[in-house]
Amino acid sequence: MISRRKFIKDISSASLLLWGGSILNITSAEAEALSKKSTLRFIVASDGHYGQAGTEFDSFQESLLKHTSGFHSASPLDFCVMNGDIIHDGQEHLAPAKTFLDKLPVKYYVTKGNHDRVSDEHWKEVWGMPVNHDVVINNNALLFATTSNENGDYLSPDLAWMTPVLEKHTKRKNIFVFIHIPQAKWTKNGIETPAFFELIKKHKNVRAVFHGHEHDQDNVKMVDKVPFMFDSHVGGSWGTSYRGFRVVELLKDNSIVTYIMNPTEKLNQASF
């Protein structure tokens, strides 16, 4: 079995996110030690862009499978999330992309991004889950919401759907929200949805929000003590020099250890 130590040395700088909203930069050795106290561990990856012309999209998917499976063998995962832009525009790419993802070593969930240009009905038919849905794992609620449509428009999540779902999970220990497009103009491809942040602010058990979309972003933005996390990209023609994914580990004290796994190139990520 591949050791966790082999994988942990390949991470960029890790962070410890405390319940009160503080961020502490920690070493990979410290991250490894803290992970022994983990009660939930998952991977968030995005932007596979399967089918994009001029890219090695099959190779990108094989790399994702290889490294998530290797990581899982060293540090068992509870689930994975593919957070949007799984394909690149053409509906014909959806079925082969799913064939790849079905080889992931654990249960996985998907969100719809602006390049997943299929109808909501077809999406549900292929994945077996609607574009907006929620699940519960170990008293933690996971919310998955679309931020686009068949035309690839940049949209806000459906707050009429999200509002009662968040309320339903008020007594859960944590809520994790997964959407593809960031709802603030932190970057050139984000949009502005103040109502989304006001809704999140009302629910103190929202522990983190996860984004894809911005291939050149692998950092964390803090808003009202809630971390909004990016995870680089696993495919596509642009972005960070590496293709990686974010690991999230929930600890017994409800703190979070999180870091980017860069399976192809070691780098020094800027601290924050």
C-alpha cells in the first residue's frame, strides 16, 4: 500500500481552519499529524473539461483516477465531489466522462458548471441526481447547487430552493455548500450575488463553500468567518501550472485541515 507520507510531502502549504474563522498556516508534517484526528475526509476537484479540443482530456481523467485512488489507499476518503465543468460543452461527452468517474474509489457527487451544457433533465438521467440536491453524511449536510444552464450562462444558485434546504439542516453539525461559479467578483469570471452571502450568513453551521470555475485559483477567501475555497483544475487548457485537487479533513474538534494535492509538480503555494 502507498503510504500517506509519500502523498503528504507533495502538498502545497496546508491550512488549519478554526471554528471561529481563523486560518493558521501549518506544515505538511503538522497536517499529517492532525489528520489522525479526522472524522470526515473528502476530495473536491473541478474543471475536467472532458472533450475539450486540443487537450489531452483522456490523460487528465486517467491522472485524476490514479492519484485519487492512490490517495484513498493511503488515507481513506468518505466521498469525492466533482464541482462543475465536468465536460466541455458537447452533450456527447457526458456519458464517457461518467464512465471515467465511475472508476473513482469512493462515492462521488457532481455539480453542474457553465460548460456542462446539457438540460437539467438529461443531467439527472445520466448522473441519477438532480442539479440541486442535498445529502447527509455523519450529521453533516452537503448541498450541491447548479450555477448555470444549458446555454452556459453564469447564474446565481436557486436561492428559493436553497433557503428551505438550509433551514432543514439547521441542527446539523456542519453544512458544506458546493457551487461551480463564485458569487463575488473576486476574479474576472465571478458574478455578484449579495443575497447568496446574506443567506449563508444566517446559517452559522455553514462550515465552508466550495467553488470551481477559476482554474488559476487554489486559495481560500474568508467572508464572515466562512471559508470559500478554490481547488485549481484537473483538466482544461488554462490555469495553474499543475492539475490538482483539494483535500478537506474535518477534525474531532470541528476544525478543518485543508490543502491542495499537486500530483504532478511540487510547488510553494503562497500563504494566506
